[in-house]
Amino acid sequence: LQSFVPHEQGWANCIAWNGDGTRLFVGSYSALKVIDVARAEIRGFDWPGGQVTATAWSAVGPRLVIAHETGAIRIVDPESLQVQKELKLSADAATSIGWSHDGRWLAATSHGANPTVEVWDSQTWELKHSFRPGRQSDQLAWSPKLPLLAGTSYQGVTLWNVETGQAVENTF
């Protein structure tokens, strides 16, 4: 396997490993690559619909989520990249997206005029929470043990309890 895989359709702007570390997903402006490290194979796909802005593999089941500059969020089969479900952010393009460790929740953050952190229940695809942090939230991280979602911004870190929908009192 090469140490550098050129991306013909522009720079690679998001990247994510699958749960067992055998495949790597790379997204750019209009193309996607799935790199199977175990087999030393690279599969490329043209991807209409604009720039891929964020991506994440689910630790539970074969699901890959891909976010686009349009605000579209697509849950796809990682083998065929066939869309299984499409969601829409209420604000701008996602800057970060991620599954909870048990696969129950999917969260995305966006910034712009109305920064938003949105959380969907992956069993029903119902939007459960829409947090308005009041400032840009660039990155998200799930607690591996608690129902907490953390978001970063230039002003610090905010924690949200996804079961109650409430922000933890203190911002760090």
C-alpha cells in the first residue's frame, strides 16, 4: 500500500477509519475513496452533490455517514456507498459529525450565522435535540461511557446530556 494516495479531484479534506481499522474513508470535493488496508485495495467513487465536509464510521453495524457542504447528511452502505438515509442540517454544512459509541445517536455540528449542534436517534432518525450553543462549535466528541456530547469552540468546551437535552451547567 502506498504511503501517499493522490486525490485527483482536489485535496482530501476529511478522513475516517472503520471500527476494526481495516478500511479508511477519504473525501474531497467531488470524489470519495475507500482504502482497504488489509487487502491493499483502493476503490474510488465520483460523488455528486458538492464537497464532503465531514465523515464518520459507526462502531455498530456497517454504516458510514457523509456530510456535505449543502447541509445534507447521508448514511451510506460502506461497500456500495448506496444511500440508506438522508438527513438535513438546519444550518450550514457540518464541520464535525460522529456516532455515539453504542451507535444509538448521530450528532453533527455546523457554524455560520446560526451555529447548531443536532442529534438524531439512529433507530428512528428523529431529530431529538437541536442545541444552539450561541457560538461556533467546530468539533464533537462522544463520551464512551456517559450520554454526554462535547463540543469545542474558540470560547471553550460545552457538554450536553443527550438523554435530557440539557447543557451541563459549566462551560470549560
